[in-house]
Amino acid sequence: MARKRAGKGGDAGPAGGSGRDAPRTLRGDHGHVRYGPPAHDPGLPVLPELAQVLAAAAGRGEPEPTGGGEALREAAAGYWTRRGLRGGPEHIAAAPGASPLLLALIAAHGGDVLMPRPCPATWIPQARLLGRPAYHVPTPAECGGVPDPYALLETVRRVRAEGGRPRLLLISVVDDPTATVAPPELVREACEAAVAEGMHIVSDETWRDTLHRPHDVLLSPAEMCPDDVTVVCDLAGALTPATWPVAVARFPATARAAVRHARALDVLTALGALVAGPVAAAAAHALREPEPVVARVRRAAELQAQVAAAAHRAVLAAGALARPPQAGRHLYADLGPLRSRLATRGVTDSLELEEYLTERLGAPAPGGHRFGDELGALRVRLGTGPLLGPTPEQQTESLTAVEPLELPHVARALSIFATALSELR
């Protein structure tokens, strides 16, 4: 029996549609709209200590076992224990990046997938690749990454009424793309609603170490629902370069989770998704959090906070909208108020907005359609990494400066950024 789309009230139509059937080609080498956006550019050189660890392990020829070797898994277990999530290495699985790890997790759980709108760009393709129905759920006004609890319950009801089986909820308490942090009370309500409906939760906590205000309260869903939450972290969020792909997952300490853990390892084995040995060594070192790593993570977050705040001011000054960025190295802007001016420049949807701003800024500006937003909505993710300088020397200067916004190369980049937006006023 064919499944119908859900009605408008719950925003529960199958995820991934852009409203147009044929993929459109972007200018330059951006490829088709179906291709994901590039990884977040940190705008900073590789930490020398990590480069030394990687170089020292470069002669290692044997591969890591599926799910990661003992050293990597122990380091990941220690990382989460220091954040209040205790458990041993037997509950950890590693993969060469977040995409294969998420694919394995979705495959290990049956049923349909629910996720907030907007959501990280990699989520929809993984569900689609597995042939799993995926549904978006609206988020509250104050943040992204976690669905509104009442909208979640309504979506579950609608999907079940149409013959669906909602079994898995993906959330990100520190969100990409919106760069917001979900308040603890919202996280609790959403997780309790999902668990009450028999759903398992995958909590993407990739950006938890990039909080712009380090004393903000961050509550992991695994602290509230320890038996019903698998936590995922892509180390490229804060600890390692994106060119060294490695992500780790922490499973609950239950018999059911052990079965799903084994299924996920089977999928990773089938994919040949093994972490490279030298990368595993560097990742384990980063996860142990020696002082140089901790200092870099903290200083990078402070720098990104200052630059993101300046970029946010430029967005608002141009008449656009954006939630204040609270984490990460990006912000999510809504240029809907500038629609008429954009239309005179041939920009009527987020794909055209992506093309326009990428050209004007000289840096990737992926449109909201990549994150599950409607194509007609003029939303875009704007990265702050490219504002820190084009050379390693300038990036290091940005990292170490007392007043980075006063550096000539940062001020110039912010001026170009602001001008590209103010032209639309």
C-alpha cells in the first residue's frame, strides 16, 4: 500500500525533497544540488602536536579493526567519561567520518527516521541511501537541532496513521546548521516524548566543544535517557582536521544496544569503513585531551565567537535575520526580508542564493535546501573560517591576537562580507 504524505500541520512530509525534480547545476565546480556542501572550514592550521603524532605513525601499515582499535576506543570512552557519560571501550565504535558511521547506525535500527528541520546536510542522504522514509519535524523559535516536543508527537501520530513506523530520532543539541544550543528543558521534553513513543535517539554532539561561552549549560540526552540514546561525535568539529576523517559513537550499556552495536559493525565491515592507522593514532591523542589540544580548542572557540558575532552584526545590519551564533564556526541567515532586492539580481530561491553569495564572498555559502529547508526559503549557512585569513601565517596570527577583529586581514574579510550583504538593503 503506497504511503501518502502527511498533512501540513506536522511538517511531516518525507524529507529530502527540494520542490523540483531535476537537479540544477551550480556554477564553477560545485556540482549538482544533490551533492553535499564542503566540510566546515576551521580557517586554522593543523595543531603541530597532532601533525607530529600523525607523522610518527605514518609508517604503520596494518589497518585498524572494524569499529576502531583498543587505543582509539579507550580514548573515546575517556573523553565521554570526563563529560559525565561513563562507559568502557566495548560500547564504542569508530568510523572514517560521520557519514559512514551514521549510515551504519540508521541501518542498525529498523523503521522510519525523524529529524529536525533544518538538519545537518549529511542526514537526509544517509536515510535515502538506505531507502528509509525520513520526516522533518519543526524546531522551536529559540533554537535548531531539537524538535518541538508537541510537533514531534503530532508527526509521530501522522506517520503511524499513514502506516509508517517511526523508530529513530536524530537530534543535535549543539546544532549544525543553526549554530544554536538547545536549552536543557527542551532537550528533556523532546527526549522524553521520543522515548515514550518507543523511539531510539541518536544525539550528534560533534560541536559540543565549540561553545562560544564555555560556561553555558549543555545537557546530553544520554544523561537523561541513558538506555535510549546513542551519542555520535565527528572529531572534525573541534579536535582534528576534516582531512583526517574519524568519528566515534557511544552506545548504551544494554543488551538491545549491544545487538545494534554488532549490526553497526557489520555494516561498517561491509562498507570497508576502517579508520586509517595514522589517523587513529592522532585521533586517540586528541581524544585524550592533552593540554595543547585543550588550549587550541578553547582558543579557537573564543576566536570563532568573536568573528561570528561580527558576522552576525553584519547580517542584521543588512536587514536579514539570524539567531545569535552560540557555537561552531558558522551562522544560519534568513535573507527573506531582502527577497525583493534579491529578485532583481535573479535570486529567487536558496539554490540561486547559494550561487550568488558563493561568488560574491569567494567562499562556500551553502543554501538552506541542503539542510532540509524549503527551496523557496532564502536561507544560507555562512562560515566564519574563511574570515580568519587565507594563509597559515595569517590564521595563526588571528588565533594568537588579543584583538583579532583589528587585524588588517580579518577586518578586510569582514568588510567584504558586510558589503556583499549591505548591497541588498
